[in-house]
Amino acid sequence: MLKEYKKLKLIKKTGKKSLSIIKVKKLEIGGDKIILIAGPCAIESEKQLDKIAKELSKSGVKLLRGGAYKPRTNPYDFQGLGEKGLKILKKIADKYGMATVTEVMDTKDVELVSKYADILQIGTRNMQNFALLKAVGKTKKPILLKRGMGSTIEEFLSSAEYIMKEGNSNVILCERGIRTFEDNTRNTLSLATVPTVKTLSHLPIIVDPSHSTGEVELITPMSKAAIACGADGLMIEVHTNPKHALSDGYQSILPKEFKNLTEEIKPIIKAVNKTLQ
């Protein structure tokens, strides 16, 4: 048992009659449903996002991702379109009947991002930004909380507790890989996190095979493994022209590759007694 786990009250599975199901418009995240979240790392233009969303809609994607604010390691890299990007995201998502998820990076932007997005994402670098966790905890929006790249499972769950303590119980966890001594992949995808969280918490958890591996060749096999070990969904970066993407093109797959991925995971989804929505 985790040392500080007994101090956590709201994320615990103990006493819960059933696992939490987070509702986003007509979608359900958790339970016996598998959700696929897909889209580009960054929103570059309306034309770009429209082209990607059109292709994703053909594969049945109902939850569109796209960054309007981008936390980049290099200060000279593309930082996102800001509110313009949020407007584009909402417009394109509405056009194709999709819900949206995008990252909020600053407490001052929570109200603005909430105006356009259906799900607020807390990125790996902000997992322990406690002021931001408290701020999104005061909203009624579902929160997608990504595991910090150097954080333990206990710290991950404690961050979820921060959000829930403010009154927002709509938290979706996301395993996106952690930093280890291994440098063959961008991060190390700790799939053991999924069944561990399922043992400890009632919250749904999805997996991001794009950021965790940083290798397009690994996205499909790790997606299969994620579903097999109990993940409630996947978050995958898709771009129509990865070589010219302004952010994370090297780990973005083409729409046709995404379509193939969805077909390949269907037998596994069936095997674990879940359905793809």
C-alpha cells in the first residue's frame, strides 16, 4: 500500500459501489466503454484542423484533441494560437459533432478555456501545479489529468485529490509515460499504472501511447497492450502531414494509420468485455 494513500479520501475505490463514469456530452468515459481521443498536438490553422477532424470522423472519433496553448521545452518553438486556436477547435468540433479536450496552463486562463473546451487537460508539467489544480477543481468541467513525467502513482493520485477536494469529481487520469534511464523511447510507458490505479481508485484512466513512446511504430502495439491491461481509452496524436507539423510531428500518425489502429484494437476491446464508443 502507498505510504500516503490512507490520507486520500475522495479518489479511493474503497466504499465505492461502482467505478466512476465521467459524462461528456453524450459520451461516457469509464465503465464498459472505451473512448478514443485523437487529433493534432497543436492547432495550426482552421484548414489544418478541419482536414484532420474530417478524416477522424470517418473512423468514428467523437472526442477531438488539439493544443491552443503549448508548453514547449524550447522557448523558440511554436507556442500555440491561444484563444484563436480555442475558437478553431470549437468550430471544427461542432462541425463534425465532436466533444473537445485541450490543455490549460495558467490559472488566469481557466475561465477562457472552459468557455470553448468540453474537457480541460492538465499536462504533465503542471500535474503538481497546485494553484492550477485548485482552480480547475472549482469548475464543473471534466478534467483530464496527465501523470507527471517524474511523478509516482501516489503523487499522481494526490493531484487528482486536489481537484476533487475543490468540489469537482469529474477527473479522468492519463498515463503518458515517465522518465527513466531508458533513452530508446521518448518516455517509458508504465502500463502497470493502469491496473494499479484500478485497484486503488474509482476514477477512469486512459493511456497516451504517443507521448509515452515518441515512436509511431510503437503506438499501435502499445495501444493494444493498454486496452488489454484495463485502460478506459486512448489519446493519440494524428496529423495529415506529420513531417511539417509545428509540434510533435515525429510521434503523430496519419489518419489512415489511425483507422487501421482502430480496427486492430476491436478484437481486444471485445476480449475485455468492453465496447468502443
